[in-house]
Amino acid sequence: MSGSLPRPVRWGTVSSSAASRPGQIADVAPLSLCGREPHVPADRLVAEMVPPPRFDAVRFATYIPDPDQPSQTEAVRVLEGFAAGLGGTSAGEQGRRRLFGFGKAAKKAAPSGPRGVYLDGGYGVGKTHLLASLWHATPAEPELKAFGTFVELTNLVGALGFQQTVRTLSGHRLLCIDEFELDDPGDTVLVSTLLGKLVEAGVALAATSNTLPSKLGEGRFAAADFLREIQGLSAHFRALRIDGEDYRHRGLPEAPAPYSDDVVTRVAHATADASLDAFPDLLDHLARVHPSRYGALTDGIGAVCLTGVRPVPDQSTALRLVVLADRLYDREVPVLASGLPFDQLFSEEMLNGGYRKKYFRAISRLTALARDAARLTEAR
């Protein structure tokens, strides 16, 4: 960004899990996530605030609305108009805006009308597709637009500090926040305060979050919660309701049942750039790597193979696994596993608790990646 490339990841080396040791199947053992400990410089966190690889090519034209859900067509129309209304910036203005706030941009006049849109809908209705399409459609240079999850935004504040984050993002035309989370009051206040500063600087905002499938049609608590929690910012947002069923399961076969340890191991050895780890070892390793580095943890991984999948033992471990599932889904990394199916990862208590939205999202995404991994077993 801004004339320089982000610094590469530095790698530490830790012991590999037992599942990734060379055997008699191939001369070279698979990679191991447990054997990686990435150190990510702060400027990479900023440079990577773009739509993830899964959404590189998405556009409003590639979003196929469900004909039975008119709210989807309406959302596309509204977002196209929102993007067009943001306008571009001159080359001179772009030159004055530098990473980390070096240089002063001319203060933009605050436009009339909402400065933000909030996409309110359930799992798999295409909210991230639409959010990424908005990013692509906004007529500004990539370095003047930012896209990240709520967790990635809080990690950025942790890496740069609050004031530096404000300076870094204040020169942007648009900030897109995927999976806005309302379950941590401290983080919600932090991000709400940050967004207030950015709105004052003229930055447009767009956000998504999830409504539980069981709540669809029951009063739409998600939009009300969102607008309440961001307090003084609510007037800056227009809420767009997007109805529909989870497209990841719409007309598709059920996720494949888990494979045997032998099949998973054989596929790992026969697949280029595959990793192979015992699931319990991976959970332990995630506790030693900050979630902001989970994306770097998966750099260069073509497939994730896991043996011995079992229920996660506690909430902290479960939340770390959710972040890893998001990063794998963003990068379209198939996941082949033995043990229990992914819909048995989380206990009933977890699925009924305060973080249930995250767990349902992780199950949906891991199921999609497990389906993608079925092709790896062919001719193995």
C-alpha cells in the first residue's frame, strides 16, 4: 500500500504434531499447522484489509437473488446506489493520503443522508458477497478502501493503538466490517467509538452480522441490537433486511461423513501443499498463536487434513476455532477430517449460549469446506 509492499511473515519453528511425521506413504511428509508460528508485522494487517480471496471476483452482477426473496434484489439496488454515491478521489488527494496518516487530506464535506449501511440477515444469504461487491464497486483506489471482519478490526486496534488506527483509516473512502459482533461489550464500545471518529472524518461505513436461523421472521432482533449498541452512530446507518435460506445448503448434498484416519493421512501425503495434524494438537497450538495471525498460519496451505476431530473442550478453544474456520473459508481451503462430523464440534450449551451465532457460522463454513474436500479423495 501507498508505495510499499507489506513486509513478509517471519516464521518460528515449533514441534510438529505426531500426525505429520513422515511415513511410508510418500518421501516428503505433509505440512503441519502445528509446526508454524507466524510473526505478522502491523503493516501487513493494514495491507490485507481487502476482500478475502474467496471474494476477489464477486460483483453485484454475480450475485444471483432468490426470486422468492425480493429483499435480495432490493439490497443489490440500494447498495449499487450507495457505491455510486460515494464518488472517487483525485490523484492529488490520493497522493496526500499516506499509510498511518502521514500527510493531510483536505477535509471532505459531510454528505447528506446515511453514511452507512447495515446488512441484516441470516446465515448464507450472501451478505459477505454483497459487502465485497460494494467494496469493488466503490469508485476509489484500493488503498482508500478497507475490508475486514470485526475481529480483524479489533486486532488492528490492538496492533496499532486506537489513535494510530484512527489516523490510518481516516483517509479512506469506505470501511466494510463483516460479521459485526455484539457479544463483547468492551469490543463493541471500542469499535463504536472508532467508527464515530471515522464518520467525522467522512468515511462511509458498511457492516454485516448474523441473525440466528431460528429467529428469522421473529422480530429481527439483529438490526435492533446493532443500532442500539452503536448508540450515537445509529442515525448514520440504513438497515437492509436480506431474507433467504443458507445458500451453502440450498439444493446441495449433505456434507460428507468423516473419513478414516488412514484415508485422511493418505490424502494428505498425496495432495500438494496439504497440512496434516491431529485435531487435539491443533487446538492446543491455536492457544499459542494470536488469532490475528491465523490468516498467516494458513499461508500456502492447499488443503487441511485433520485426524481425530472431537468436541471442543471449552469456550475459549471454541472461539479460537471459529476464527480459524473463518480464515480457511475466506481462502477456500478444503478441510478433510476423521473423527466426529463438524456439526458435533460444539456442545448444546455452547449452541444455546451467547456465542451461538459464531458457532453456527463455523459449522456452516466448515461443512462447506468438508464438501469441497470430498474431491481430494477421488483416485487416492
